[in-house]
Amino acid sequence: MSPPETDKPARSVAPTYRRLLLALVILGLAATTAIFAFANVPVGPILSSLINDPILLVFLGAAAIANLGLRFLRWQYLLRRQAIRRPTRESLTIFLAGLGLGFVPLFAGEIALKGYLIGRGNRADERIAWTVALYERICDLIALCILAAPIVLLPGGKTLAGPVWWIFLIPPLLFLSGRGRRFAIEAAHLVVALIDRALRGVVPIDDRALTAELTTLKRSIASVGLGVAAWGIVCAVSALAIYRTGALDVGLQAGPLFAAATLLGGATLSPGGAGVTGSVLGLQLVYLGATTSAALASVVAVRASTFWFSLLVGQLALASLALKRRSSEPHFEAISSVYDAQIPPHVRDLLIERKVSRMLEVLVSATGKKGLDIGCGLGWYAEAMHANGAEIVGIDDSLAQARASRGRNPVVLQASAVELPFRDEIFDFAYAINVVHHLPSRKHQQLAFAEAARILKPGGVFFLHEINVINPLFRLYMGYVFPLIKRIDEGTERWLRPSALPLGPKLRLDKVDFFTFVPDFVPRHLLGLFLPVERWLESSPLRSYSAHFMATLRKTR
């Protein structure tokens, strides 16, 4: 059972908080410099080996970014399963900032910082974030064990430790059992309780019922699977680095060797395995026949693209958090000046035509055409509806958006979708286009539906236009990728499914139209090539996997 949804207002960043982050940045830079000096890391060979091999540089960089991207996806996924919703960009910065404290043993700095930033002073959220961060690392341990285990299975393989490598098969096998997963979460709870007691001196709260969902088989497979994918990419590119730096061709053993060396480095509790992971990997390469210089070059390339890269990215994220002041403006108020640049004009015009034509088809037999545009934004849809003979009143919660839309529709008010400033039963129809999923909770969405029904005349129509997330790939794109490349959505949206709309007692569902398959990034000159394919898909059994849907709801008499 999913935990209850909570809606907590964001709090501004206090000056003491920014000073703490600045101190962590300074500490991080000092510790990183000390690690380089103590480990006598050859910075010159690192740069020269990468610059002299641009192909390797590209693959190492792509692998490092893919690794962090998949691990962030898991971080955001687990937070959402625990009903913690943070804007995707903010959550990404927090995730990366934790990597900046990778020099602290046992990942203690990373875990503590993530909890502090996610919690924002809310104790329950801090503990959940701590538990998620710990569980992430447990999943990484299992994933690396899975990737290291093939060492003992490869034909003709020989390693320094010999049969000792069989130990890597034990954690994944334990984790497959429910008892093993429960032990993992109990261990995480113990650590979180100790952190809570140490920081606050208070009796730990019991949130096991909430976080136990992390260890369900479904969540565990997804979490460990993302870990295997993230570190598997690094293992594969490590094999390429070992080959291109001239160490030797170790074939399929290179990936498991890197995974095993990373595990041993972590077991020593040294920051990021510094001085251990590289040494183990280098010694193993020499044992397999590589020259010392070739083995060193391989280790330098691999470590530069993993631990040192993530540490550098983390330091930059920490600096960003420390220097950036949190805006107190509502989201759409803050982006009003750039709102019209979020969707290409040719795609926007196509969507306006498609959505307006569908509403007009239903309204052709209506006795009145007085309508309400709920969440009118910059007034594009109100302008199109007015051009087709409808009398439109627009409302928007953002004052800046409401003012900007008056050039396209003269009657615009600032008002909320959950509290419409109109008397009962005065509109013939109403529509909300990609608005309801921005409301902060399911309760607010229910109120919006109830308000729409209240202001409609008996028999009036409410057109609900929403993003269609039935397609899991599109849901992944809208929930995790789109908020990073565009500013319309924050990644905190609560999507609606056509089969589970909060209709209430006064609305009934007449029909649902599924339409549009053309991605919003298709260039204008290629749009004509995609439209025939889109029309075919809209009439095929695949139409329910479209990008948008329009639900036609009618008020009962």
C-alpha cells in the first residue's frame, strides 16, 4: 500500500543553511586536494591520456553521465514511492551535491546531506531521505556483486584472490529472499535511528510501515536493476579503457574486475575507495600480464571517469546550492516571461488546432457558447475559441499569466481552479487544458472537478485535456526527463488517468479521445512527414498510447 500523500510548503533557504553549504564546499575542496596529494595521483598523465585519445574520452564521459543519470532516476523513483515530491531540477541538484561529500567514509556525508536538504526541517522527510540514500547504497552493493560474480564463471579466468571471489555471489542471493531484504531495511533503520539520536538527542520515531515498501520484490528488482545498468555501463567502458590504454585484452573479465575492485575499495572505508580500488585493479591487471605503466594508465583513466568525476560534479552542485537563493515566487509566476518559449510555435499551433476542433465538434449542437477557460495561461486557446464564435472568460492562478493573456482575450481574471469566482450554473461549457495535473494534491483535483460542475448549466460540458501517461515510456519522459529540459513542468505533477477521473456526483463521462503522437521536438520541416503516421496511429488499437487525451464530461441534470 502506498504511503499517504503529503503536501508541505517549500521553505526558504536560511542564511545559516547557506553558510553550512559554503563550509561543506570549502571542506570538500580541501579534502579532495588532500586525497590527490596523499595518493600522489598523477594529474598530468590523467589529462594527457584522455586528451590523446578522444574516442576513449567520449566513451568515458558518456558512461559517467549515464551512470549518474540512472542512479538519479532511481533516487527520484524511490522518493516518489515514499510520497516525497520535490521539483526534478531541485532533486537532481541535491542528488549531485551528495556526491560532493564522497570523501567522507561510509557515505555518511552524502547520506546526511541528502536527508537535510530533502527534509527542509521536516523530521519525517529527513528520515525517509536518509533511509532511501542508505537503501540506494545497499542496492549499489548488490549490483556490483552481481557484476563482479562472473569472475569465477569465466572460462580460463585467473585472479589474485582465486576462489575468494565466490563471496560476491552471497549478497545477491540473500537479497532475493524476503528475509534478506527485511534485514537490509532493518539495518538502514538502525543507522537512521543512530543519526537521528546523534543530531537531535530525541527518541526515534517509528516509520517502518512507511519505508518497508522499499523492500518489496518489485521495488527491489527495479532499484537493483537500475544499479546493475548504471554500473554495468561503467564496467563495459572500463574494459574499453583497459584495452585502449594498452594494458592487455582481458576480454569479458575487465568489467567484473572493476566491480570487484570497487567493492574492495568500499570495504576498506577509505573515501571513495581512494588508494585501494585503483591499486587492486592495477595489481590484478599486472597479475594478468599487463605492464606496470599500462596498468597505471588504465587505472588512471577509469578512476578519473568514476570517483573523481562524480566528486567534481558534486562540488559544483554544492557550490550552486550554497550560492543560489531559493525563489519564493509560485512556479508559473516565475516562468511567465519565458512560458511561450517552452513549446515550439509550430507544435503549439498544431496542438491548439487539434484540441479546439475536438471541442467544437461536441459544441456544434449546443444551445449556448458561453465558456470558461480554466487556467488560460497566455490565452492561446481562448483566442482560438473566440475566433470560432464562442464567448470565453479566462481565469488563471498566475497574475502575470492572466495579465499577459488579456491581449488575446479581454475578459480574464486571476482566480484558482479550486475556488472559481462565479455563481452557480452560468456557463454552457468549460475546459481545462493541461492544468489539473499541476494542482498540489488529489484533494485539490477533486475540488477542481466539483467547481467545474458547479458553474456549469445542467447538461453543460466540461472538457478535460490532459497528458496521457498510460504509455510507460511517455510517463518516464514526462516525469523524469521533460522537467529537466523544459520549465513548464517541475516533476511534481499528479497525472490523471482517463479510467480514474474524480468525477464526483454531478459529472458523467461521455467519451475519451486519444490523439497526438508527434514529439514536441520534431522540427517544422519534418512535421509533414509525421502527420500521416500520427493519423494512422490515432485510428489504430495503439491510440490509447497517445501523448494527450480529451475527456468529455457532462453535467447531469
